[in-house]
Amino acid sequence: MNEKTLKILAVDDTEMNLNLLARFFSRKGHEMVTATNGQEAIECFEREQPDLILMDVMMPVMDGYEATREIRQRSGEKWIPIIFMSAKAAVEDQVAGLDAGGDDYLTKPVNMRIFDAKIKAMQRIADMSDALSLQATELEKYRAAAEEEKYLGNTLMERMTRAGKMSDELLDSWLLPAEHMSGDLVAACRGGDDRFYVMVADATGHGLLAAMMQIPVSQTFYYMTSRDYSLSRIVRSMNSQLRLLVPRDRFVAATLIMVDVRNQLIEVWNGGGPEALFVDGQRNIVHRFESNAAPLGIFSDEEFEAHTRVYQWQIAGELLAYSDGVIDALSDDGEPFGEERLEHSISHCGDKTVCAAVADALCKHLKGERAQDDISVISVTCPLQENNQ
């Protein structure tokens, strides 16, 4: 192993000892600075920032024990090797030196071969300490960057979902991210003529990357639904944006819904999402909207399937939509939530909304464990118009 040049602080009140050490370190290619008492040692430590300290014990003004304790206090988290060198050879003296903060204790006269080996050993330990300190600094940078990413991601998701628009008497929603930010997106917007638009979108992956993929989806959704564009035009625009902006191995499974309260109509485009369910007041599933298209971002405009399906409700109920994280959610023993539990929670939801019932059942299933995938659930109330009651 190549030896690096060390700056060594030698503390001794005997000039002959300092001269001996100076000649030794000069032959080894190291730099040596000196102090003749403990107080000078502290001042020299602050000024020179040495790599290693050789400390005598018995000195005027301040002894080596007190100087070592003060240096340890001032050095903070940075470790500086300190070796005591003293004629005091009693066990009690050696223990006192180690208790004061010394890393080794050599008795005079010192065997120079052992001394040289000790210096090399301390150099190796110091190098490892510096490497660990550097790693800790890098880890702290990563942690700070992760916290910044978390803050930016949460701000981004809040703006994308436009939380104010999610507060609607027709809508109930529940999101459980697998990480500190979700790759799922739930969006809702009121259109004209009693039209209510809702979307559940599930981007490939988790965290910030998945959330970033939702930006063009969210922007297109809010811009076009507020202007009452048709679902077919909306999903075509979303698909074009994703094809333009994201890599080919990335896509967004999405379910877009338009609820026409005035005419009691539901229009759905389901691209790669789980089936959406219309549930009547008796908690029976009376209609299913299965996926009839590929997710957004896979096919070109010419190949893309934008066909929607329409259902007219004759009895009041709720429309349930969710991401695949619901069905795939694993319990602590590895059992998926599955469609059977989903439909059981729907049929036994009582006075709760269907969304709330599914969320409660999922929480019981997970038992406090983190979900492996992002989870999103929404339900939209579909009332009967007075002239149809």
C-alpha cells in the first residue's frame, strides 16, 4: 500500500525527543510540527489540523491527558489518531491515557520498528475513518436530495390533482401510495350541463418518475374536460402526448369516466385498467366496464383505440373505479386482496360509500403493512332525476 504524506503533531517538552522524531519522520517523507506542552498542542492542533498526534504525558502548563481530552472535544466527529508516548509505564498510566481519548500508548524508550508499524496501522485506520466519513456525507446528500424529491413530488401531485376540484358531493376517493409519492393519479372536473368527469390513471412504476409521467395526462384531462371535449378526443390527445414525451417502455393504464347526471348516462374509456363497476342501492353489481383498449402511450395515433362505452342507469347507485394495486395488494402472509374480497366489501358496505367500504377492507387486509403498488379507489354517486323517480 502506498503511504501518503502525513502531517504529524509531536508534543514533548524534551528537545532531544523532538529532534529524534523529526529525523525519523523526515526519512519517511512525513511533515512534523511540534509543541512543548499541552496548551501549545491545542493551539497547534487548531492551526495545523494534523493527521496524527504523538502526545507526551508529563509536561508543564498542561499535561497530555488534559490536552487530549480538549482536542477530542474540539475535533468533533472527525477522528484524529492520538498515540501517547511516555516513560510512565504503569498500567494505571496507560489506562488513564486511553480513557482520556488516546488510541494507543507506547512506553519510552520506544522500539522504532514497533513505532513505525503503529504509525502505519493508525494511518490505515485514519484512511478508513475518512472513507466512512465521506460515505456518510454522501449518504446525507442523497437523503437531502430524497427529501427534496419528496417535497417536489408531493407539490407536483397536489397541483396535478388540483385538490380543490376533488371536493365534490358526487365523488369519494382514497389513495394509498407505495412510496412517498404515488404513480397513480385521480382527477375530477365538472363540465357543463351536469357532466362530471373522473379519471383513475396508473403510470408504470412508482415514485417521482411515475408521477412525472402523469403531468401530460393531468394537464390534458383538466384542459379538455373543462371545455367538454368528448372522451374519445381526450384520450387520443393524452396518447399523443405520452408517445411524444415518454420512453416506449413506459405507459399509463387509465380509466376515464364521464357521468351525465341530467341524462343518467355513464360513458367510459378503459385502457388497461381493472373493470369499473356500477353498483345499485342494494349493493349489487349491475354493470361492468371492462378494459377495451391498450394503455396510453403504447400505440401510435393510427393504431390507438379510442372507442368508449355508454350505460344508462335506471336505478340510483355508484360507479366504482380503481387501480390494479387494489386487486394485487398483498397481506402480511402474501395473499392478494383479489376480486372476491373486493366484491364482498361492496356487497357488505352498508351505509358507507362503495369507495369507503373498499378502503376499509383493504386496510384490514394490509394490517398496517406498506402496499407493494400504488392504490387508488374512487366512487361517483349516480342519483335518479326527480322526473325518473
